[in-house]
Amino acid sequence: MILALFLLIPLACALVSALAGIRPRETPGRPSVAASRIAALLGSLACLALALALWLGGAVPLQLELPWIPAIGASFALKLDGLSLPFLALSGLLGSAAVLASWKGIADRVGAFHACLAFTLAGINGVFLASDLFLFAFAWELMLVPMFFVIDIWGHEGRHRAAIKFLIFTQSGGLLMIAAIAGLYAAQGARTGEWSFAYDKLLGASSSGALGSTLQFLLMLGFFAGFAVKLPAFGLHAWLPDAHTEAPTAGSILLAGLLLKTGGYGLARFAIPLFPEASRALAPVAMWIGVAGILWGGVMALGQGDMKRLVAYSSVSHLGFVLVGLYSLDPAGRDGAVIQMLSHGLSTGALFMLVGALQDRLGTRELARMGGIMREAPRMGAIGLALTLALLGLPGSGNFIGELLVMFGAFKSDVPAAVAVGLGLVLAMAYALRMFQLAFHGEPAEQRSLRDLGALETATLGALLIVLLWVGLYPRGVLSLLHLALPGLSGGGAL
Amino acid sequence: MSIGALFAAAPLIVLALAGLVCLLALSFSRRKASSAFAVCSGGLALGLASSIFLSLPRMGASVSGLLSMDGLSFIGTTIILACSLAIALASRPHLARREGERGEYYSLLLFAALGGCVLASAASLATIFLGLELLSVSLYALVAYGRASAEAEKAAFTYLILASAASAFLLFGMGLAYYQCGSLDLARITRAAADSPSALWDVSFAMVGIGFAFKLALAPFHMWAPEVYEGASAGAAAVVATVSKAAMVLPLARILALAETAGTKAGPAIVWTVAALAGASMVAGNLLALREERVKRMLAGSSIAQLGYLLVALAAGGVYGRGTALFYLAAYTLSTLGAFSCVAALSWGEAPRELFRGLAGRRPLVAAVMTASLLSLAGMPLTAGFVGKFLLFGAGARSGTATRILVFLLAVNSALSMFYYLRLVSLMYRKAESVDAEAKEAGPSQMAAKRAKEGSLLAGAALALVGLAILAIGLAPGGLIEAVSTLISRG
């Protein structure tokens, strides 16, 4: 039953937040507004604490199965293992960060805002935990609508367009994935006569010969489409810069930190294990799609004048590493992809928080109108420097380990791709340092008075940085957990 | 006819009696709209109750060979009566507010429901046609009812002429069928067609098919829908979108089921035809809705597309396919009903998109139910539509090549449809002040206002119930899925 808490707590918080903020006219200081904020924060913190307790207690794997819709063989089945646990912890951590980041920034319809955040988190946790494909699809779609609202209601100028774009892109992929789930379910059911959506039962479908090779490839493509849009893979990434830029800070944190990770998690958990043969056929192409993403994202980031957009494009580049790592079909590459996802979630989540703080203070996201922040706001500068270094993958940060492992994996399966990945690292250096230089160094571009980070913001960002450092210095903490989970894929790993 | 058969047909009898009582009451005093409303909603509720308590225990009974009260008919009757009841409740506040309110609306609603129920249980061509005409004639009047605008008249005429043409096609096809086997019984006809296929049979089925496609507004026979939905009042449009759709899907499902048991050789041809209609409707409906600024026209496009989705399951065939189709029918009617009830709560006549701007601040309940309905139509989780769509995918994937192509089309089209559903949802949560069309209408007399207020309470309760039902089916669909599949396999 502990696992159900990961869904129940955010849902309960969503309810409390929504009820607390139900009065249409709100004044910022009203107690109910604070109540909805605190409820959302406590919910995320509780999830984080729960995940950490399970991690430290070594209680994985853990399962829960309750009947849900026996008529079609769908059950409420959750499974926690070494692959899902780090992501669950990340979701609790970034969920709390998202609430803290919007503590002052959101004054309109506060209750509904936090309800949407908590609802999104419930969906995300569901994705990371589901071991029934119907439940997985349910959770997968569940996180979309509240996220749509977060962008559409509380976003910046171009929010309506960005929100619809986000929804249509991810929904197209999601529906193709659902169609593929239905196809897999139908094929396996027709062969065995047992109609079930259970992950373990569908896992052997493609090796048992229930699927012809064409069907297997088509179904795999369906899954790949769903996850590649979310990741996003090069070519399907058009929604990302808009959505990240227009979303409010908390929305960007959840989007970059968690929603993108569901794509990578889905590839590692579903697309590749369910269809090993077809994935092997796709792997060379997928790796080069990843490489294209790394380079394209890097080049685009280099040319951005809007700081938030720059970070968004850097995400396209970083998530390209994940695709390369996963489809190198090598244990080192896969480990690297997971580490990369976790560190990207931490570093980009923190960066979005920093950009949000800057925008609140300066009223702009334009790099050209910043400059000189280091001198005026030293705390902000220090954290900005640390995050910039993480962004370019300096040793010590988790990003370094992730990128390095991905390179190891890529070298084993495709040397030219690995070389191209290396080019991406150079690009990262360039855009990260350019961003830091323009925003933090030099003279202020405008007359202004800049407030430094408050205690709450410093503490949140500091916590994210410490975790990032921990992943970078002691990746074994995550990897040993991971290797418990994936005996089929893991061959020991490089570290 | 035995007593048992009489009990089995009780819902139809109750409805017919209620309709007559309603008319009689009106002929004594045309102003007694309240009593007409009471008779109408009472009759519908009684019909629903008799269907559950009298008809259901006698499942499988045949009423003089013309009606077959089986699982299909029970499902259809339940959907049709529940929808009609909700529409009656949703219409009440508006009709009560109008000066010189008359009760004919309610009697028309009763007769339309009766026609729908006859169609749902028809076992013979004669009853199909009887039900169809009963439904259509009531609809002609409903569409034109109470609105003196040129638009409503145009809509009613469009509907009258096109639907009559469709009826003519249907009748011609039925005539050809009768000519070839000398019977009006559906089972006998499908068997005869399977035993001795001929070109004449093909023509006959094609004409019947065209008639059905017209009534269901399947592409390429869908042109009338947007105009009629827009011109009709919100209540009448709701009847067209829910009751009449459900009433036409059931005989179609029955005929396809009989054709399947008869083992016709034309099976693949039928599947491909249904699949082609399905694909065309999805695309045409969504393209229509994408560009639409007026909500009722948008919903017209949406229902064209939704019927296309539903046909995927019918094309897949088999007990599973039909079960899925009926589950989806329930989900679709419920969601569409919710959407139209919300439109009705805001405006009885025109419904531009701007009407919904900032609705969440002004009318939270209406906005919430509208959101649930639209998300359900879009197929998002927590709503009935998600489960329905998932089952459609499953049914399509289980079957042959045609439906597998449809599954792909279905995925792409649903994603497209997100645009217009969510655009409207988004509008409801923006900040803006606009006044309800209702508030702008000339102030009604005190008596009428009081009645309208009572009506609003009932309508609000019905609205909330529809919203809850959408969520309940979305969260725990197991019971409904099982009920539908047992009903289908028994019937």
C-alpha cells in the first residue's frame, strides 16, 4: 500500500489546494492561499521523504496489485524498482522546488495552480510506478491536462499558443503509443487467450513469436513515437522551446525536470525491453537522431538571446545524450542515460528556477538587458556559476558522469556517433559560458536595483546543487540501485 | 400477444401513453406547460424504470416478431431515455422563461424518445421504418420549434428535405429486400442475402446503408449536420446529437450482428465499407470542427468525427467489437449530452465561442461539467472517453487490416481534435467579463421567473449528475463494460 501513497498524497494535496483556493477573489495574504501553498509543498516533501526512506531502507523491489477493470484485464499494479526509485525521488524533490519557486510569483488563482501542480505530479509518479500498461497510459495522459492548464493560465505572453502546441505534440505521440499498447495487448491476448495489460505478461510477447517482425516493428514505432516526442528527440522537439519559455517557472521546472524524463524512462522501461529485436533494428537510426538533437540543440542555444529559451534548447541537446545512451544498447550507455536524466533534471530545474527569479526581479529574460549580476547579487552569481559549470558538464557534476558514460556506450556501438557526441560537449561549453558571460559578467545593461536571492530560494537551489554534486561524485549510489533493477540489460556497468 | 411480451414492451407503452397524455393535456390548455413538463419527465423516468424492472427480467422476449427486447434494445432504451430526461430537465429553465410558453416541446421530445426506443428494439424492417419516421417527424418539429429566426427555419427545412431523401433511400432499399425474400424480418432477410447473394441484394444494402449514413451524419453524407445544429435550439440540437444518433447506431449494430451470424460472404466488403465511412467521417468531422468559431457547429463536427470513431468498433465486429461500440456510444452520448446541456445553460440560441470566455469565474459548475465533457470527447483520462477510446483501439487492433489502418487514423485524428476541444476549455479559464445571453433577454414575468428558477435548480442537478457520471465511468468502467458485454452476448 505504500506505493499507492505516491499517487494518493499528491491527489489529496491537489484536493486540499483546490478547496483552499475556491473563492474567486483572492488577496495574496489570505490564510487559505498560504494553506494551499503549504499543502502542495508538504505533499511533494512527503513523496520525497517516502522515496528516500524506501531508498535508504533498501526496500526495493516493492509491488502492489489491486483489481481495477477485470473485464479487460487491467489492474492497478504498481512496481517500485531500482529504475523507478531515483526518478520518484527526483519527482518529490523537483515538485517541492516547483512549489517553492512559485511561492511569491503566483498570486492569481493560487489554489487551482497548486492543484494543477500536484495533479501533474500524481500523473508523473504514476508513470514511474505503473507496471500495468493500461494504468501506464492512464497516468501518461493524466499529466497532460493539468500541465496544459499550468502553461495556459499562468504562463507568459505567448502562453495560449504554446500550451496548445505542447498538448497536440505530446498527445499525437501519446495516442500512437496507446494504439501500440492496444495492438500488443490484442496480439498477446489472441495468442495466449489471456487478456491482460500486465507488464510482466506482455514482456515476453515479442520473443515468444506472438508478433510478426513487421508488427513488432510497427508497435515499437508507436511506443517510440510517444516517448520520442516527450523526450524530445530531434525533429519532434518543436513544442519544447515554446512550452518551456512560456510556462511559469514552476511549470518549466516540472516540464524540463520531470516530464521530459518520462520519455527517457518510457524508452528504458517499455520500448526497448518490450521489443528488443525491433529496437536493435532501430538503434543506429535512433542514435543518430540523438546526435542530431545534441548538435541542433547546441547550435540553437548558442544563438538565443532569451535566457529561458537558451536553457530550453540546451535541454534538447542534453536529452539527445539520453537517446544516444539508451540506443547504444550498451549497459554503460544506459547507465549514462539514466544519470544524465537525473542530473539534467536537477541542473535544468535549478536553472529554470534561477531564470524565473531573474525574470521576477528584472522583468526580462533577455540576455542583452542583463549583465553585471555577479557584482550586484553575489549569491545569485555563485549559484549561476555552479549551474553553468554543471550545464557544460564539468567533472564533479552529475552531468559529467552521464555524458561520459554515454560516450563510453556510444564508442562501443558506433564510433562516428561518439565523435559527434564529443562535438556536442564543445558546443555545450560555448553556449553555457556565453550565457554566463552575458548575464553575469560585465556592466549592467540598464539602470536597476537587483535584489539578491532570498533565504528560501538560496536553500532550494543549494539543495538541488548538493544532490547534483552527490550524483557527480558518487554515481554508484544511483547505479548500484539501477543494477538491481535491470538484470536483463545490465552487464555490470562501467563504474 | 402474451402478458410477458406486454411487460417486455412496457417502456414503449409507457412512452406512448405519456406522449398522448401530454398532447391531451395541451389540447385542454395550451398554457399548461408545467404539467406538460411534469408528464414528460415523469413519463421518461417511468419508462426508464419499467425498462429496468419489467423489460430486463424478460430479456430475449420477442413482441409479435416486430420488436425484440434483448440486450441491445435494453442498452439503447436506457441511453435514449436517460438522454431525453436530461434534455427535458436542461430545457426547462429556458422554455419557462419565455413568455407564452407552450408545452408541445415536451410532447415532441416524448415522441422522439419513443421513436428512438422502437428503433433500438426493432426486429423487422417495418418497425425500423416506423421508429425512424416517429423520430424524424418529431425532430423536424423540434428543430423548428419556438424560434422565429430565419436560421431555425432554414435549419428545419434543410433537415426536413435531406432526412426525407434519406428516408426515401432507406425505404427503397427495404422494398428491394422485401421483393427478394418476401419477408420484413431482419433475421430472415440477412439469412436470405447470405444464402443467395445477388447484385440486387448489394443495391438494396447500399441504399439502406446510405439512409443510415445520412441519419448518422457520416461523411460523405454529413453536410446537413453543422447547419442543423447551429440553427436548432440547444435542446433540439442535443436531441439530434444524442438520442437520434443512439437510435440509429442500434439497428445498425443489430443488422451487422445478424449479417455476421448468417455468415454472409460479403463480410469483407461490409467491413471495408464501414471502415471507409469511418475514416472519412473522422477526417471530415475534425476538419469541420477545427475551423469553427461557433460552438454548436463545432460540436456538430465533433459528433461526426465521434461517430466515425465508433464505427471502428462496428467494423471490427464480433461480440467484443459490438460491446465496445455500445460502450463508446454510452460514453459519447454522455459527453455530448454534457456539452449540450452546458450550451443550453448559457444560451438557448446562438452560441459563439466568446460566450465561454471566463466562464469558470461566472458559472463554475457549468465550466466544470463542460470541461469534463470536452475532455471526455477528447479522450483524456479520468473521463469515460478515455476508456472508450482505449477500448476502440483494442477492438480495432484485434481485427483485420482495415481496422488496423483505422486505429492509426483514429490516433492521428484524436490528436488533431485536441486542438478545438482544448481551445474551448482554455477559453473558459481566461479572465474576462461577458454577460450570459440569458441575462440579456427581456425580463420575464414574475411567475415565469419563479418557474425558471426552479427549473434551473433541476437543470443544475442534472448537469452535475452528468458530469459525475462521466468521471465515474472514467474511473471505474469495469461494471459498465461487464454489463454491456453480458447483455450483448446474451441477446
